[in-house]
Amino acid sequence: MSKTLAPNKPAASAKPAARSAGKAGSDAWKGKPGHLLTDDEVMAMPDGEYMNDQQLAFFRAKLQSLRDGILNNAGETTEHLREDTTIVPDPADRATIEEEHALELRTRDRERKLLKKIMQSIARLDSGEYGYCDETGEPIGLGRLIARPTATLSLEAQQRREMKQKMFGD
């Protein structure tokens, strides 16, 4: 009698596996460490899971990756500027080189400011404030944080701030 039940067991256990495979898109995040999650998996998490340990690990990895990229770019800029110190006799060529250097330095200055925001965001992660609006204390939202991991204001608070700046030139 046990021989007849054995062939049925794999078929019975295959049904739940098939059902769970259909749900894989929405529950794929459950068994993964946060730093391995994709943007879509984080967005698929229910609202009740906002800023859980996995999401915090996800955003920490995202911020650290941004930081590392900026630091690598800074090193490359330094090397690039050192390499291009040759004297070019043609004034047009020299002007082109100087303009390229100026553009690269402006880009690095923007990245320097972004690096400061990234470091502040990592500090907010450490203090438990990350993901919540500075003005209202409400959740900023996963979509906004994925698009802009250094955001400190909810979309509504940011819109109010921009409207106020537009009106008062502040």
C-alpha cells in the first residue's frame, strides 16, 4: 500500500511548488539578503515592510556603490589632468583642452556635493532616520528612494519647498 502512495507524493508536492513559482515575482525578496535585491523586488514588497532590514541593506549597498563610483571617478580625473599637462602650441587646441578640463572639474564638483549627501544618507541609515521625511516624518516612498537614494523629503514636501523657492526666490 505504501508503494502506491509514493508515486502520488511527488505529484502532490509539485502543485505547491508550481503555485509558489507563480508568486515568485512578488515574494522573491523573502529569501534574499538585502544587498542582492533588485529594484523591482524592493518595489514588490508590501507597505508593511517599509524600511525593514532587507530594504535598509539594499539602500546601504546602493549608497555605498554610488560612493565608490564617485571616488573612482575622482581618481581618474586626477590622473587625466596630470596626463594632459603637455604644452600645445595651437591656441585652439589649448582652448579645447582647457574647456574639457573645466567641464570635468565642474562634474567632479557636482559629484563632491553628491558625495556629501551620500555620506549624510549613510549616517541617516545608521541612526534609523533613513526613508522618512525630514519635515513631516512620513515615509518618503520606495520609488522615490530608488530613483534618488539621497532624498530627505517626501515628494509633497519637496514640491512645497520648490514652490516656496519659486515664489520667494529663496
